[in-house]
Amino acid sequence: MEWEIVVGLEVHIQLLTQSKIFSGASTAFGGTPNTQACAVDIALPGVLPVLNRGAVERAIKFGLAVGAEINSPSIFARKNYFYPDLPKGYQISQYELPIVEGGRIKIQTGNDINENTKIVRLTRAHLEEDAGKSLHEDFHGMTGIDLNRAGTPLLEVVSEPDMRSSMEAVAFAKTIHSLVRWIGISDGNMEEGSFRCDANVSVRRLGDEKLGTRREIKNLNSFRFLQQAIDYEVEYQKSILENGGEVKQATVLFDSGKRETHVMRSKEDAHDYRYFPDPDLLPLEIPQDLIDKVMKSMPELPMWRYRRFIAQDVDEYRTFTEEESRIHSKHPMQLSPHLMDYGVEEVYALSKYDATMLTTDICTADYFEEVVRIVGCKNAKLCANWVIGEVAARLNQNDEDITTSPVSAEQLAELLLRICDETISGKTAKDIFGAMWHGEHGASADAIIKAKNLKQISNSDEIRGFVDTVLIENPKEVSDYCKGKEKAFNFLVGQIMKASKGKANPAQVNEILKEKLDRKKCE
Ligand code: ADP
Ligand code: MG
């Protein structure tokens, strides 16, 4: 039997604000339990919520970044349920008229960066408050309640059921994760719970129109768990259906140790929550000038930066695809504000692969462009290779990210300039980079080149000397080459480089060696 997998995600994003969504208490992570919970957060009688403007601005920023509608008015609603970590007995959320409606996200669905992309539609994104935390450990057999998290602002993003595999679901979650960090509305810290997903999963017979019954996996806080949980759920649902059973709608939890899901509660519907508009909060009106202000604070979005990185010239960069035009017509300013307002016109003609790697997060993109600014646009490919290659490899090895890289963009640029002006070869540059990484000579390429005497030998007389010596010392390889064995050539180049302690200009070595060997061939 052929089954089709259907997944829709709900992503909870903690918004980066100083204070909570309806009170002035701090949102800082890791405080002593219940030291950051004020009268509003613990729901003392008579308190009233006051909406945090910063949370609203961040929600608007997200909406604009995905080409969605910003609703005005939008309405706050009470979602009623009873749980010890929810002091009011209801969560303030949004139900009808969420602040953000619609929008779309482009995801990468396969390994082939050139081909496999897909548009996932967003249903909505709404503002809500987080609940507190129940602490089940270390309480002498009792459960403790920490209300520091109660009232932390969340943006819940809900997708349409457009994903067709666990891999697509992970790609979607990663794209949202990268976007919210890019536009600076969340730190996306998954260990601290700032980014959590619920996955709604169903299966149906291939070709069926009607969606299957879904089960919702709650609170997945890593991409790996998201993938594993969906994979398990799909196998589970298929086996039920193949044995003639029926999937029952349920909310489940993923046990990452056993890699299984377990029912937490059976089907619950919106009416179970008795949503109603919160009488303590007025409908939220958003004036156009607030939207304009948020738009002006938007960085160049990853999709625009990507297209600028791959464009061959400015004309190509300015010619839009249908999808881009669609977003443009909805939010004209969304179209690469930096191009329109600040005249950033650098294009680099990079490959799609390079551009994808360089735009996974804004700090990497900034770092790259800072390097190119110094080294020059015509060497953009060299800069991209180094940022994606050496720099990324070292960062990975040391579990660091670009913001804490021991080699700054300026320092890397200094090194790459020495490759460009042929002071050093690419190979020597790698050794120098290693020394820079460990902070030798103030991580200055020029200082290291000088101190270690690594300047490339580009004097052809000197190189001829090395070539002649090596040709005399390796008669067998020379005669092999003359008999047509091309491989002997590389061996000889290696010997010459070695003789020069790696300092001979490789291009010149090749040229001079070829010239001399060809002359020998004719003899
Ligand atoms: P709630 O979970 O609050 O009841 P919805 O019913 O609107 O909200 O659905 C929430 C999520 O479930 C959305 O991401 C939606 O795309 C997804 N979804 C709805 N129906 C299905 C289905 N049959 N299979 C998979 N996902 C679904
Ligand atoms: Mg749900």
C-alpha cells in the first residue's frame, strides 16, 4: 500500500523582549525560581494586563518577513484550561483575528540545492503568553512550580498541512528558526526552550483527497527529535490502518529515549477551551506608521540576500520571479529594503550552493560581506570558499559560531589579500590561517608571514634553480614523463615545492617545469 504523509507544524517562538508580554517582570533565563514573577504573572486578584509594545513590533516584523497580512484590529482571547503552572486558569492567546494571517516560506526539500524547493503556506501567527514550569525533580517527592516563565511572550506560527515527509518538516522548522534569528525577534535557543515545535501528523492513501485523522506530537525541542517523532508516528499510523484499524485523534508526547510516542490526552477541540475575547484587553489596532517603522528596521531578508549573492549583475538581481513579484505587490518595501533605500548593489555571481551556505544565518552573511568589502568583489568566490571551508570547519571543530571566531573578518581579509597579490600560495595560506586561529602574532597574517619567512618565491630565476636541481635528481620521472606518463609531472611539482619549502609560486613552477620538460621531450 502506498501512503502519503501529511504534516502541519505549530512553532512556538519566544520573543526577545526585556519584560513579559503583559507585565514588567524580567524574561531573563535561569533566575532563581519565582523571583521573576510579579503580581500579574501569578494572577493576584485585581491586577490587569498591559500589552508589551515590543512583543507586538516583533510579531509584525515576522508577518512582514513572510509576506503575511497584519490584522488590525486583532483580538486577545482567553484559552481556558486547568493546570498547576497556569495561575489564572486561562492563557491569554489569540483565536479569532490573530495579529498575523497568511504568508509563506520557501524551504529546501532535498540535497540538490539547485532543484528542490517548495513553498509552505502559513495559516497564521498569533501572540500569546507562556505558562510556568512544573519541576518534578529534587523536591522530596513533591512537585514544585516555577512561575518565572509565566507571561513570557510567544509567537505561535501555524503552518498549513503542506509538508509531505519528516525531512520537509525539519526543513520548515529550520527555515523558521533561521528567519527569526535573522530578523532578531528571538534568540531561537532550543536548549532553553525558546523554540519548540508541535507536529501534527496524519497519513492517507496516495491519491485520496481527504486528509487522514491527525495526532499531534507536543513540545519537540530539537530538530532531531522532530524528525524521529514524525518517523515513529508515521509507522505507527500506517500499521494501524494496514491492520484495518482507525487512527484516533490524540495529543501525544515523544519519549526520546525509547523513540516512541505516548498518548497524553485524547482529542481536544477548540470548544473544549471555551475561547472568548479577553475583556481586560482592548482590540489591538495597529496604525500604518507602526508597520512602516517596523519595516524600516528590517534587515535585508535571507531570500533577497541569497538572490543578490547569486546574481551575475545588477540587472539580473532586479528582475523578479513570479513568487517574488507576488510578495512585492503585497509589501512593496519588503523588496530588499537595503537595495532600495541604501543602494547596496554588490552582486557576487556565486553558486547556489555557496549562497545557501552563506545565508544560513545573518552573522555568517555579514562576515562574508565584510571580507569581500576588503578583498574585492572580483575575488568573491575565493572569500566564499574560505568562509564556507576553512572558517566553518574550524568553528565546527571547536563548537563555536562565527560571532566568536578567533579570526575576524578583517584578519581573514588580510590573509586573502596576500593570496591575491601572490605573496603566498593557497596552501601556505592554510598553514598561516591555522596559526592565526591560535592567536599567533596577534592573528595578523602579515606578521606571521614575516616572522616565519613564508613569503612566496616569485622570482623566476630562483624557481628555475629549484626546477633544474629536481630534474637532475629525478631522471626516472623525467623519462617517464617524456614517454607520456602525465602523472610524473605532479610528482616533480611536488618535489620542487618541497625543495622550496612550499614557498615557490605554484603557477610559475608549473609553467617553468612544463617549458623545460617539453624542451627535453623534443630532444
Ligand atoms: P489545533 O491544533 O489548535 O486544533 P488546527 O486544527 O487548526 O489547530 O491544526 C493545527 C495544525 O494541524 C496546523 O498546522 C494544521 O496544518 C495541522 N493539521 C490539521 N489537520 C491535519 C491533518 N489531517 N494532518 C496533518 N496535519 C494537520
Ligand atoms: Mg494544536
